[in-house]
Amino acid sequence: MNNQKDDFVIEMLNITKVFPGIKANDNITLQLRRGEIHALLGENGAGKSTLMSVLFGMYQPEEGVIKKNGEVVRINNPNDATKLNIGMVHQHFKLVEVFTVLENIILGAETTKMGFLQKQEARKKVEALIDRYGLKVDLDAKVEDITVGMQQRTEILKMLYRDNEILIFDEPTAVLTPQEIDELMEIMRGFKREGKSILFITHKLNEIMAVADRVSVLRKGKYIGTVDVADTNKQELSNMMVGRPVQLQVVKEPAKPGDVVLDVQNLTIPSRLHHNNAVKNVSFQARKGEILCIAGIDGNGQSELVYGLTGLERPSSGKVLVGGEDITRASIHKRQDYLSHIPEDRHKHGLVLDFTLEQNMVLQRFREKQFEHAGFIRKNAVRSYAEKLIEKYDVRSGQGPTTIARSMSGGNQQKAIIAREIDRDKQLIIAVQPTRGLDVGAIEFIHSELVRERDEGKAILLISLELDEVMSLSDRILVLYEGEIVGEFDPKQITVQELGLYMAGAKRMDPSEMSVFKKEERKETKNGQ
Amino acid sequence: MSFLIQQTLLYAIPLMIVALAGVFSERSGVINLALEGIMIMGAFVGVVAVRSFQGMQFFIDAEVNGNWMTLQLVGLAVMLIAAVAGAVFSLLLSYSAINLRADQTIGGTALNLLAPAISLFLISLIAKQTTLNLEGGLNSADIFMLKRSTLGISPTEKLNFFTDTFVVKNYPATYICILVFIVMAVILYKTRFGLRVRSCGENPQAAASLGINVFKMRYAGVTISGALAGMGGFVYAMTTQNCSANGDVAGFGFLALAVMIFGNWKPLNIAFASLLFGLLKCVAVSFSTLDINGDGIFFLTTIPVSSYFYMMLPYLITLIVLSLTSKKSRAPKAEGIPYDKGMR
Amino acid sequence: MDNKLSLLYRKDGTQKILSSLIAILLGMVFGSILIVIVGLTSSDIGGKGIIDGIKLVFLGLFSTGTKNGSLTFGFNPSLFGDMLFRATPLIMTGLSVAVSQKTGLFNIGAPGQYLMGTTASLMIALSIPTSSVPPVVVWLLAFLGGMLAGALWGAIPGLLKAFLNINEVLACIMTNWISAILTSWLFDVSRFSIFNGPATSAMGNPIVLNGSFKNLIESTKSGYVYMTSYNKVATAKLGLDKIFPGSQVNAGILVAIVLAVLVYIIIHKTTFGYQLKACGANRHAARYAGISDKRNIVFSMAIAGGLAGVGASLYWLSGNTEFAWQTYQSLPAVGFNGIPVALLAINNPIGVIFSGVFMAMLNIIGTRLKALTAYNEYITDVIIAAIVYLSAFALVIRMWLGGRKKKASMQKPAAPVSGTPKAEKSAKASDQTVSEEQKGGAQA
């Protein structure tokens, strides 16, 4: 390494951070050059966020030192980091929803007179920054009312307001449309031109290739290496990240769609958050032996649509048919005879974390004769059933069936849910973000299970925010925008960029081009007669 | 009418100040179920303090000479003492809720049990009965109320409506409370401190990431809450219980919680809500002597409704009001959730 | 041997019991400190008074009185019997709080449910003439009436919580006060006409009840309701009075124990209990699984109310206790004390039996303090409050006790195939963390 040429603004040397039972960072070294965009690559759980939290003063490392401009510094809290001009856009935005954008920007760095807030001064400074970097956002809007993109800009403005020179972006693109991602990349290049140094945390290879100068790779808490982006390629980076050659594509036969299993007709579902409907007059069908994917940006009605199908929310109008039977008004319990549901949030809906694994395995089925006798639980039957599932789906846990679900790893929790839902053996599987937050091994397992179920003749409705997953796993794609279906595509015949335009509402397919609407018209004319 | 307004204010003002106490705590992220207990503590310590002042020479002189300014200053001093007592007592809640991250409902309940127990234990030792009154059979009004005589108004003089309603037979403590209420509301909304406290009740992780000390802010919120509730407890005892303490404020602290929820955690709404509840409480307590239109007839006793019904009314209305507003009410997002540094 | 001991120490149950014992001990120490402070500042108590006070705090149950001015101790059957008698309603209100806790609700409404149980139970027991209906049947009807009244009263906050999402704590407190006023109201105005004939009192004297529940025949007792024994209704003693002569004990304690065991079986062995627990541990997941969270919330509160109501029935149907009906300014402490009973038992129904008896012992200690020293019975309330406070962070005590064990089990990684540190961390974080994350995700 040529030290003379290297002008490091930040160096993290031999950092080790231990959490109870786990070494999140094991002797990691990261050196950030002045004015570069440096990507930090790793899987979920590789230790990227921990490392950045150490840099930002939220954790104290057990070993290692941090240097700024060659001098050792101690960063005990975010205040110290701010004083060193380090700023961070967190993966989950750190915004106070009921505050205005301006209040969020000044919070913690308020200008005051006798303790009273002086918002006008702050406003001038923020407005100047908005003009300079083109970060359009309404300063007086409440954060809860603005789009995700604007929220991210608010976060960026928070850093700029504090005159930060070193900017950390923690998985900034996870929530953005492809177009918004392009804009963000442009903004980052702008910062680079201004001489700011950027640390860019991601697990997406395309973005690294597009914007970064150098990339450091972490795997399972360990430092793997640093390479110039110009000297590498996606396959090499991917191998470094996972530690073995990775199949970037899901292996599957072309789908052979059969009879209609799920038939949704003119479904409208009210929203809990605002006055509009969350799902507006939506119709579509899912068939045997196909994976139908609903794509879209988070918050466009996907959750409510799933709630409407599974009974967690009452539709205000429309019909849901499974296997020809109308279940629109059926109870959640009754619907379980028709469908399996892998929920979006495994902790909120999927598991009772304080129950044992075996208790979780019969969450829906405890009333069945095999598990209940005269009101009493057949403990032995539950035990052997749980053991069977654990064996079959390779769910790993400390004490087998009696493990408390809370103590299991995220991947194994998700496997347990998948096992439970698939084993219920219903004609329709609704899988909502089934791989969220998991590492490659678990993702591969879940993808292959879903494909196998498809091949066994199930209809699979996949709701995913990850475009890579949408493109590689689905046989057909519907795009949901503001509660309406705005496009229907074959994944082989559309690019991610094109899909992004539909997801952002910039483009809209003519209803006559979509099979879902053609059928509806037929029905209407029939009704008309 | 004047009587009705005066009586309503007597109940509304402590309610308002204690509801604001709840706001400070909850806006910082800690559910303060202990308002009732803190009020009891404030009332008890306040009454004990007044009794101590009664033994001091300057107080006796002031009382004999009718030096009402001195007496009012004593009242103010005791309000401060009660506030300090409430603040100190609330530290128990802060410690369990913030440092030990314990269940805030149970912690608050513990304080609600502890306050009457300690005060009754001590009251029984001091007074050999379960109520602690002022020394020498003195009335609260003798010391703390503005009367015609104290203001040099002759007993026969006809007073205008304003003086009759808001000056004579009023406790200046009422107006001090209103002032405190306004000042604290301004602090909550217009200062850096207020902004930071509120951020901790909504998203403590965000606050921490901006270098705000969530522990400190929550301690500040709960302590201010304790001070306000302690003061409110004493004012309640002073103005409605003839300055006596009996280890009980009859669910007043919980009514204040309901007022806070009804007022949607916002000071202005709380002010109105407490007037409504003050009126109800006033009707419940003094329905038999309420002469609404001044014709000498106690209207409410002429209609065949049981007195028990009026007593029940504040609690009943609270339930109804909560039922009507529960869908719209919007609590601070992070209230009741212990803040854990390691959590993201 | 050492191995076995440490194994026992590491057991979850052992640590729960230990943490409760520590809370009890610290609570009593706190009470003793208060006794010392008060004794030192008060002129009329003195060193001996202080020591007597502390002795009684720890050994009050075995107090047999005084001899030559100093306390004497020994087995006192009447205190034991009274303790069991007083434990009966405490066990029931403790069960009430524990059952609601299993469903994730905090039933602070036990005082109100207890009062409604009292009202229904006494009214039924006094208004059905035993001249035409066998006393046992009247007892049973009054018992069931008390249970039903408590259940209905408990169901109100349950319904408000389930369908309008009103905080059950606030709703319970409001219904408490409403029930206190309602009870006074009902006893104040209600008349009964059936039971107007001559009857004989417990003492065998013929008396004429004048159609009011208020005791108007004994001149100083109009603030009280008749004892049920005036109508020959009283809980059977089943020989317990022979074992504990001179005490109020009766078979009610046995009923309470049986009910505690029953509640234990329902909670831990049946699908109904499974549903209640699922709702309590994660309401969202229960709903997802097709378990009606609303129905279970109402059921749980109704059962809790019914248990508190039974507590009232068992206490007042003893026939030897008078109920002061002017309750509109006060709530029964036995209701609130269900909270420490449940907390000390860590919501285990079997544990409630023991913690209920312990609470009753504190109660007895209070009466001994008042009778034999310059102190008063409120010191036991202070101890109880301190115990509740300590129970609030019993979890912290438990973690501190089990510190070694936790670390050990965590270092033995649970098959980290796809276990990612991050996922594992969030898995260990509380449910609320998760929904926090979820919020982040939703806004993101």
C-alpha cells in the first residue's frame, strides 16, 4: 500500500466489537480517503451497521482505535461524532414523525436565544443548503405526511446542517425506486465534488459498481479485503461477500399455470392511516403452479391487500374467492382452511416470541382433533409434530421443540414459519417479504421451497419490495401503485428500470392491455345483460 | 352563578395542572400512572408544612394582624415545598422506569400504593386519627382565601360581577397555578428543552442519534411531572379539602389522566377539558347547594335524581368521553417503552 | 450434591421464587427502617418500642400478646386461623389479577369487581328466606351471584378495551369508583319485601328485619349491612375451627385453593388457556392465527372479575363479618392487594395461594402492631407498596440472579447456520422493538 499517496480522513484500525455471545466486528480495519466514495459491502448481519455505529459513537469497541486526519480520536456518543463532522443517514430513518421537517433538522443542534428556539435563523441556513444541493423538501410539512424520498432528503439535510464532512449512508437505497436511486447517486457525486468523503453501506453490487471508488468487504464480522471498484467485477465481489460462488439467479422451470386458485374481484380496503382507501377496486387472479408477484414501493397498499385477503382487515367492497369459494366475509380462522400466510413481520404476526417453538408450530392448528382432546392440549402430539417439522425443514434451535422462539436466530425463526405454513398444505400460499433481513443461505433455502411448492401445484402470491427478488422469483408481476394495479408484466420482458417507472407512478399501463381487466370487462358486460 | 364558577375553578385548576404534569411525563416517554400517589404525597407534605408554619411566630403575627400578603407568601412557599416533595417522590418512578426499565404501569401502581400508606402511617402517628387537619381548628379559608375583610371591602358593598366571581372568596393559588400552567406550556412548545423532551417521547432512538441524552430528558420530564402533580395535590387539599390530608384524593389523579387523554396531550385542549371535568366534580360535590340562577332555589335538589348519581357523574362521563375519543386520540409514540441504548 | 444445588439454582422457577423472596425481604427491611426512623424522631416510642415494632414486623404471626410489658411469642392458633380467613379473598383477587396478566391486561379493577360481588352476594344471601329455602342453597346462590356480578363488572373494561381500545387501567379505575358509589346507592335505597317475617339471629334471638339491608336493629350499626348469619347463611367450617380455635377461619380457604388449582389447569393445560396466553404474549400474532383477540380480552377480564367476585362472596358469606356499606369514598384494599399477591407469585396460580397467605400474614402483623405497640397498621401497607415497587423490576433482580446462566447459554451458539448477529439481536429484543422496527420500515 502506498502510504504517501493515501490521505486518509478517517481510519478505523483493528476494531473489535463484541455483543453477548457474538463477535459482531472481529479485528476490522477500514480506511476512508478524503473525497472518495467508499462502499462497505456485506450480507445482512456481516457487521456493517455495527461498524458504522462504532464510528458514529453509538457503540464503544472493545479493541481498536479510530483516527481522524491521522490523529487518534475517541467517539463516545453521537455528539462527539458530530463535533468531528461525521454524519450518518440511518437505515431506519431517525425522524420524529409528528415534528416538521425543519424541527427534525435542527433537533439536537438548535439555535436559541435564552433557551427559546430561533427557527428563522435555522430556516435560512437550511434553505441555502436546499438550493445548493437541490434537495427539494417542504420545511413546514410534518414528516409523517411526506414521501420516503423526502424523508431521506430530510436526513441528508440534517447532516449538512451540522456541516458534516464525512457522510455515512446506511443502506440508503433499500426504500427507493430505481429512479430515486439514480437521483441519490447523483447527489452523492455532488458531495464528492464538494470534497466530502462518503461511506456507503450496501449489499447491492450494482450500486457499488455505479458510484463507488473503492469497496471494503465484510463477512460474518470479519474483514475480507478492500479493492478498487475499477479493478473488480460483480461476481468477484459477490464471492468475497458470501465466501463461496453464489447462484445469482433462482433456478426454476418455466411455470405451467393451471386453474385459477385465487380470484380477487373489485376489492376495496379502507386505510387505517388516512381517509383514502388503501386498496382501490383491485381485481386479479392467481393460478395453480405460478408465482404471482405484487411489486411496488412500500406503503402503496400491499400490506392492506394482504390483510384483506387473510382476514386481518375487512374489505369495504369486492370479493375474494379461493378455489371458487367466496371467503370475503369468512373469519381468519375459517380462511386458514384455504390459504397459508407467511406474514410480513415475523415478530409482530408470525410468532409468539415468548412461546416455545412447538407452541408456535400449532399456532393455527391447536384446535384440530389431533392436538386437542376435550379442551385439553395433547402435549405429546404437539411435541412429535413439532419434531417432525424441525427435522424436515432443518429448523435449528438450542433446545429443539421447547426452545423459546425469542432466542432463535432470525433465519431459523423464518424457517419455522415457512415450515408451519407450507406443512399446512393449502392450495394458496401468500408470502410477504419472506426473505427480509436474511442472509444468502436462508434466502436460497426459502426461494427453493417456494419454487418447489409452485411445482407441486400451489398458487403462490409473493409480495416483495426487493426488485431483485421480484425479477428472479416471479412468473408474473403486477405493480401496485397507490392502491391500484397499474401494470402487468412478464419478468422476462421488462427491465428493472421500466418497472421502476410504474412503481413510482410515472407510467401506467392501459387497462385493456392487462389480462386482469379484460376479464373484468367481460364480467361487467355479462352483468349488464 | 358566581358560586358555580368559583367552585368549578376550584376543581378545574388542580385538574389542569396535574393533567399537564401527565403531559410532561408522557411526552418524555414515561407513562405516569402515579399522578394520584404524587398528589397524595404533595397534599400530605403541604399540610404538614402549613402546620409547621403555624408554629412560627411571624405566621402567628401575620394571622393576628390580618397581614394577608405574608399569609399568601406562606401559601406560595408551601406550594413550592409540595412541588419539591412531588418531584422527589417521582424519582422513584424515574428510577424504576428509566434506569431499570421496569414496567411503568406496575411502577406507577406501586407509588399509588406507597403514597397513601406512608402518609396514613405518619398521619396516624401525628394526629392519632386518619385525617390531618390544621392546628387549632383553623380553616384553610382563614389563611389562604381572599375575603372582603382582607381586601378592605365592606360587607355590604355591592360588587361587580368580576370582583364577586374572580377576586372575593378566591384563592390566589388558583391564579398562580394558571400562570404556572401557561409558563410550562410555553416551555414545552417554544424552547429547546421542550423540543428535546418531546422528541424523546416520540422517537428516543432519533433523539439519541442526535446526541440528546434520553435518560436526562426523561428524568427531567418525570421530575417536572412530579413537581406539578405535587403542587396540584397540595392546591387540591388547600382549596377543596380545607387544607387537610387523609391519604386520598378520591381518584383525582386518575381523572387528570383522563383529562390529559381527552385533551390529546395538548395544553390548550387540556385547559378546556379540565373546565368541563371541574364543573362535573363541582356538581358532584356541591349539587345540593348550587343556586345556578340566583333565585335561592337549589335547582338540582328539586329534580328527583339521587345524589349518588351526581357523585358518579365525573367517572361515568370520563368513561363515555374516553369511548368517544379513543379512536382519535394520539399518544406520544414511544410512551411506556423503556429506552434501551443498545436497541436500534 | 453441589452440582444438584447449582442445577436447582439455575432453574427458572427457583429464580422466580428467589426474586420474590428478595422483594419480600427488602420490603420488610424497608418497613423496619421506617419504624426505626419514626421511633427515633418520636418521643413516646423509645428503643424498646422500636425493637418491639421490628420484632412484630417479622414475627407478628407468632405473637401471643404481652407479659409484664414485653412481647411474648409462640404458636397462636387464632392468628393462624384469622390469617387463613383473610387470605381467602386475597387469593381470589390475586388470581383475578394473575389471570388478566396472562392475557396482557392489568386488572386494577379488582376492588370494583370485589365490591359488586359483595353487593350481589349479600343481597341474595339476605333476601331469600331460609325458612323456605335451605341455607345451603341460598349460600350457593349467593356465591354464584357474587361471581356473576364480579364477572359482569370485569367484562365492562374488557369490552371497552377490546372494541374501543380504551386503556384498561383507566377504565378499571373509573369502574372502581362507579362501583363504590353504586354499592352505597344500592344498599341505601333498596328494600326487600320477601324477608319480612320473624327470623332468628345467629345468637338464636328472634328478630324482625325491617326490609332494609342496613342493620337497623342494633342501634349503632346502621352503617353496616346485616351479617348473613342473621339469615342462617354461613360458610361451613368443616372442622377448621377446631384446629384453629378462636379464629374466623372457614371452608372458604379450601374453595379458594381448589379454584387456584383449577385456574392453573385451565391456563396451562387447555386450549382455552393457550389462547388466552397467546393473546397476552402477542395480540397481533394471535389474531393472525385466527384466535379472536377481542373475545379473549373480554373473557379474560370477565373471568378475572368473576374470581374477584368469588373472593367477596367467600369473605362476606362467612356470616361473621359486617359490611360497612358507605363505600362511596373508599375502595376495598383487598382488591388492590390482589396486585402484589399476583406479582409475588409471578402470575402463577399455585404461587398465588402462598403469596395470598403471606399478604394475609402482613395484615395480621398490622393488627398486632396496632394492638401491642405505638405503631399502626399502615406500616404493612407501606411494606406491601414497597414489595410492589420491587416487583416492578423483579425481572432485573432475576437477570441479576441468573447473570451467569444467561451468559453461558448464549455463548453456546444455537446453531448459527443462517444466524446473523443482527437478526438474533432483534429477535431477543422485545416485541415492541419489533414494531418499532416495523414502523421504521413502514415509513421507509
